Amino acid sequence: MLREPLLMLSRSARVKHLVTSMPVSKGVVARYVPGESTEAAVDATRDLIGSGLHVSLDFLGEDTLDLAQADATVTAYTDLLRSLSQHGLSRTAEVSVKLTAVGQAIDTSMALDGARAVCEAAQAAGTTVTLDMEDHATTDSTLGILRELRKDFPETGAVLQSYLRRTEADCRDLAYEGSRVRLCKGAYNEPESVAFGDKHDVDKAYVRCLKVLMAGQGYPMVATHDPRMVDITAALATRHDRPQGSYEYQMLYGIRPDEQRRLAETGEQVRVYLPYGQEWYGYLMRRLAERPSNLTFFLRSLVSKK
Ligand SMILES: Cc1cc2nc3c(=O)[nH]c(=O)nc-3n(C[C@H](O)[C@H](O)[C@H](O)COP(=O)(O)OP(=O)(O)OC[C@H]3O[C@@H](n4cnc5c(N)ncnc54)[C@H](O)[C@@H]3O)c2cc1C
């Protein structure tokens, strides 16, 4: 019930200003975002890798209409990748990129150039890039840019969202050999015309998509905290004779950390999505929208004296 209003607020500049200027917000956001600087992100990455986990780092920011900011995002990623490589972390840590942070809303070719520069830096560091998926208005453009990038960087990862009605067909298109595909449920506010509105339907679609990806020739990246989806993935791996490491689980930083470690201890490849940077507002609001108890925690922190 609260999901829709919270997701609408995630795009409000006024509420963003209000929330981000409250000092306590930073305490709350620390649960989901380990820091604002490259150093903090690299430190958190080192800790996660030390516990047997893999990482995908996201330099926070989205929806930019500012050329200088889009350029700054590309620079932030190239600096990060250099640092990961220097610290010997780039074999187990990759990056996730939102195309709207590198200019997709300004000009598609600008976003392609920016993403290409990040892919080049990732390749030099010996790692990969995954293109996050944003709201449905960007899906075709994002998949188009993915196709272009894969000509030179075939390891570039895609993300598909099971709440979109189109996604089962997209899974079939992308389940080819060497194709890395992250499957998530989807985090944006979408109209019924393009997305399932009922959570149960989103979950059923997730299972259908998972079946396509696990039966296919690609590399499925199962991004969910849902214990039922984790169990179904294990059953599908057995059914399709997929050894551990021919697919991976992915979870967000700060969500079900015990489960992340438990799965890794059983020999599964588990990757933690690690966001960092100052532009955490949209990301935080999507996390709050996913779980009402998080919102209670957030509001309580705002009225407490701390
Ligand atoms: C690695 C990764 C990458 C992602 N990339 C994208 C992307 O590119 N585009 C996109 O649209 N979405 C992305 N998402 C978000 C995703 O679409 C969902 O919004 C989010 O993962 C919640 O869905 P769920 O599968 O965990 O299932 P849910 O049914 O929402 O949750 C299942 C259980 O997980 C736990 N849980 C879920 N969310 C939270 C939370 N915020 N706080 C605490 N506990 C929680 C709860 O125990 C809950 O019962 C990504 C998610 C992950 C894990």
C-alpha cells in the first residue's frame, strides 16, 4: 500500500532536499550504503571479499540531465576500477552502471560512449560491467546499448525485471551462451499496462523467467532475497545439471547478510551489490518501499533525539 507513494516520493526534488539535509538520514542510510567515498567503498569491498563474497559496486546517481555530472560519473567509475585493481580486488569485484547516470536521458549515444569508457576501464582491470535496469521507459534503449557494448565486451551483464510483462520473452532472447543476465523482481513504480501490479503475479513471473534462464546457455545472476526463489534456483540447478559457479546469487548490501554468508559457505557464488556515493536518496526510497518495517525504523530515527 505504501510502495507507490514512496516510489513517487523517490522522484521528488523537494522531499529529496528535506530528507538528505536531515543529519539523522545518514545514520539510517548506513544500513544500505557503506560510505560516500571511493575509499569507503573499497574498504567495504575488501571486507565482503574476505568473507568469501563477490561484489558489484554501484556509484550512486541516476536521472541526470547535466553533462558535467554524467562525465563525473564515468570518471568516478574509472577511478574506482583503477583502485580495485591496485588493491587486488578486481577479480572478485565488478561494477553496476545505471545508464541514466551517464546521460541516457540527454542522448543515447552519450550514454553508450560513457558506458563504453567504463567497460574499457573494467576490461583493463580484469573485470566486468553490468547495466542496471531502470524504469520501463528505458528498457528498449538499455537493451539496445547492451547489444552494442556486447560486440566489443561480450561479458557485459544485462538486468531483467520479472514485474514487466515483456520480460519472459526478453529472458528467452538473452539466454544464449556467455550471456550474463541478472534477474530481479523490479524496483520502480510501473503502470499496469506494462507490469504486473500484484506481488503474487510478480513472484510467479520470476519463477517462469528463472526457469528460462536456468534451462538456457547463459550465466544467470539470481538477484533476490526471497527464500522461496533461492530454493527454486537450487532445485532448477539440480534439474539442469548446473554446477555451482555456472550461475550466481546476488543480494543487496545490508539485506540478509547472514544468508549471503550461509550460501557462500555451501560453495555457491554470491555477489553483494554495494552502492556508494552521496546520491543515495533514490536508492534509499526504493529500499524503504520494499519493506514497511524499514519505513517504521526510518521514521522512528527521524523523531529520536540521536
Ligand atoms: C543484486 C541486486 C541488484 C538489483 N538490481 C536492480 C535493477 O537493476 N533494477 C531494478 O529495478 N531492481 C533491482 N534490484 C531490486 C529488485 O528489483 C527488488 O526490488 C528487490 O531485490 C526486492 O525484491 P526481492 O526479490 O528481494 O523480493 P521481495 O519479495 O521484495 O522480498 C523478499 C524478502 O527479502 C527481504 N527484503 C527484501 N527487500 C528488503 C529490504 N529493502 N530491506 C530488508 N529486507 C528486505 C525480506 O525478508 C523479504 O520478505 C536489485 C536487487 C538485487 C538483489
